[in-house]
Amino acid sequence: MASSSDNRKYPPRLYPIGKTPAQNRSMNHNCFLGNLQTLKENVGKDVWDELRESAVGVIIKLKELDYTWSAKHVHYFLANQLAIQSSHEVWSLIVDQPMRFSLYEFEDITRLNCDPYDTEEQWDVAHEDFWLKMKVPISEGPKFNELQALFSVIGNWPREERVMVGLLCLLCIGIFGISSNSRIPLDLAKRVMDPAAFQRYPWGRVGFTSLVDSIKMVTYEVGKSYTLHGCVHALLIWIYESVPGLGELYGNRIEEAEDPLLSWHGSRQRINFLNFCAQEKKKYQKIRVRHMIVKAMEDRYPKWGEDEPPEELDNMIVDILNDQLNDKFWEVVPPTNPLKRKTHVTAPSVPDRVDESPSTKRKKRKETASEMEESHNDMPTINITIQKLLEAVNNLSGRLETMDVSVAERVSKTLEASVQAQMEARMGLFETELKNKMAILQEEINVLKGKDNEKIPSDAGNSKAHDEDEACSNTMSWMVQTKKSSVDGLPIQRVVKKEKKNKKMMAVKIDEVPLKKVKIEKPFAIPHLNDQSVSSEGWESHLKWQKSVKCRLALEAIASSLEEPTRKRRTQLTKTQMPPYVGNSTVKLRMSSCGV
């Protein structure tokens, strides 16, 4: 590729080399094709077929395709954008090759109507009755939540009304790509009531504007997530179409498909872009890229009715069309500040010193664009050093790719030997230190062992005092027990509860234990209570007999066997039933029953 003049400037990088935001944030979108399945089940097959052939029917065809979305593939190209001042184009950079995503590329991918708006058209329709039937405010467009609430009742609606509800759902999901709680603009939503007006409207331009505006508003290095609107699936297809190598490896092309949007299955396979670019350069000497949809020089910009395009952007597009792109420009020009995307910024120079006072910083912020361009021409020597260092790193990486296999093996063996020697030296130091600590620990254990032998007598667990205490007390006794430990020669002494003696086990071994002597009471005579000639000796025997346990138990048994005599309750009269109330009939009846 022929090189253009070195004085021609191109748009700088949006983020510096090496500071591109990684894929550590979540990309959100609202173009969920799965939501169309519920619509299909409720509007009927005849209405679904009509929606499929409408001006936005490509959204339904994409839903019916076995297609897989990948946010990681798209994020790489969004994070490697060029800082351009046009609000209707997105340019991304893969290594040193720029790629354009404009209305031309969107139209080529989706095949939607992207013609300019007809500013002279005067069109309107009465929508109030249908809006009231859908329970939508007549001064606003519907939300997808309000349309979903109609799915359970539209089965009995006329066919024309079911078609209008279906078209509104397609606009929410596939064209605007907004959240289910956001409203469609009223002037665009009313067009579903006029089939001719709906078919001729440039819905592709509407969808592209919704998508690109959300891309321009996102800051990719701040926050936990960001959200894109519009038909985000066109971005993934644009990547597969613009970088043929990625499409061949990860796109899963569908042969004989007419529309590019319907020509890829897609995948979520992880891409190592550094390895991919190295392989592309090794095989093709450069990365194969379709920079843009080629148009005539006078039609190189889509018609948006805006002023002249930025000079840097125009330089790049003209050089691409003339096959004179300087692909080394982004290797030497420092990138712009990503926080100032909507202002005219040029590549800042590296300061001569790091420490700066606040007043100096404020002065630099107030510097005009012309002064920055002049300072860029007088770049310090340190910038040249950095540029040469980057070129040396690139040359070194290219040489490493073509390195001989034998050299690589020798380098790997040398590294392995060096690592092995370092590991052995560290293991030796660790072993020596471990032995020293073990010796110190053994000495401390021996000292503690000697102190324990002095404090605890050897016959502490076998003393007779424990046996005597156990025989005279109901509490649990304790004993010292010696137990072997995991360290040889270092037993452990512990205090444990002494087991209670089981009475049943003692009864089994009664022959072995000497019997305890029991005092036997002498027999005594029981005197007759009616005998008046009871001597004092006989009276003492009588008292002993009364105190005898057996006698008391016998008396209690006899007393329990006797039945207590039942007593009849005597009827008593109240004061009103006694004289002087005897003449009362109630008193007479009561007295007669009592036998008075």
C-alpha cells in the first residue's frame, strides 16, 4: 500500500496504547429476540407471516435463525475506537487497520430502508380510539410493557389491530432497542395505523441513529456496566464482514444467504486478539480488513444534512479510497484524552518534568487547539525516544515469531536448569531452618516435661484417699491417667473421671468380696396389752415391737385393706324452711321428705 504524505493527520486513538479498557464490565442491551416468541404465540400464524414480510421483517428472520450473540467480540472494537468528531460514524482500529461503521455499512448488513427523511411530507392519522383500546396515553407512544399486557386479549381482536400491535413490538425490540419501560416516539408509533406510510419510512436510519447515539454516549472505563440501544446484532455481523479472518474462525458462515445479517450463526468462543493478529501477519503479511463500503469520492459520506466533515477524518477516508493509507500513523502519534470526545483535541506532548503546580495545570487546560498543534510540532526528545522504543519492541516481537525451533529449545532448557537450581537452593535453606526450629522445640518440650514430673506424683492416680472419698461421697471422683503421644518418649498426663462401680457387677463377683457383718436383733416376746401384770421389762419389749419396722409395715397393710364406712349425708333446712315459715307449702313439702 502506497504511503501518503507524513504531514497528513488522521483521527487519534480514543484510548492510549496499553490502556484500552478490558472486558471487566457487563454490556447490556434491549434487543432481546426471545421476546418475540410470546408475540408469535398470541397474534396468530397469519399475522406472524405478514409481519415477517413487512419493512422490519428482517428482525423476525433473525429471530428464527440459530444465531448466537457475543458481547466480548463487540466490546474489543468499541474499546479500540478512534476519536472522531462526527456523530454519525464509528471508526475502530485493529492494530493499525481502521474500520468504518456508518449508515452505509448498517444498510448493507440489515438491508433496511436507510433513505433520507422526507422533510416535506405532511402526514397524520387519528390514533385516539386505538390508543384508548390499548390503554395507552393518547399524547404518548406505547411502552413494551403495555404491549405485553395485551397479549392475553388480542386473540379476539380484528386482524388489522393484531398487525399493528405486532409492528409496535418490532419497533420496540429491533429498531429502537429500548428498555421495556421506555416509550416509542408518538409520531413514529402512529405509522403502524397506515400500512403504506409504515412501509415507505426509513426505519433503517432510525435504528442506526439509536445505535450510534448510544455508542457515542458510553464511557467504557468507568462503572460496572453500560447499555447499548438499537439493533446491536448488526455490530457483531459488521465485525465478521469487515475482518474476514474473524469471520472464518468464529462467525460460522451460512452459505447461500442473501442478507449479511442472516449469513452468520455467530459464537461465544473466546478470541485472543494478540494471537489472531500475529497469525494474520505471519500468513498474509498484514491483517485482512475491509476498511469501509467503497463509494464514489463525492458520495463518501452518507447524507445527514450536516456541515463539512472534520479534516482529519476526511484525510483518512480520502487516503483509503486512493489506496494511500499511512497505517504507521497510530504507532507514533500519542492518543487523545478519552474524556474529551466532543471537543477538538490533538495529541498532547509528554511533559519535561512530572511535578507541576496547580496553577500550571490550569494554564495547560486553557491552552487553545492552535497552541497545542504548535507544541505538537516541537515534540521533546523524550517522545522520539519512546517512539523508537516502541518500534524496537515491535521488531523484537516479529523476530521472536520467526525464531528457530532449536534456539527455542535451548532457551527453554536453560530456563529450566536455572529454575531447578534456584528451587534446590531454596529447599536447602528451608530444610536447615526447619531443623533448627525443631531442635529448639525439642529442648522446650524436655524442660516442660521435667516440670510436670516434679509437680505431679507418680502414684497420684492410685492413692487410697481416692477410694475412701469415693466410698463416702456421691460426687464423681477423678484420676490422673498417662497416655502415649505422637512424639516418642513424650507421654501425656491427663485428668479423667473415674468410672463408677456398678452394683450389678459387684453382685456377680460376690464370692470374691468379703461379706459385711450385719447386726442381728435379738428376739423378744410380745406382751398382751390387756394383761395388767406387765412388768417394766415387758413394757420395754412392747415399745420395741411398736418401733419395729416389720410391725409398722404389717399395721399399714391391715389398715389399707379396711374399707372406710360410708356416711349418709344428713339433710339440713335453711332458715326460710324453719318456723315461723312452717305454714309455707314449700317448707311443708321439704319437711315431709325429711321426716320432720
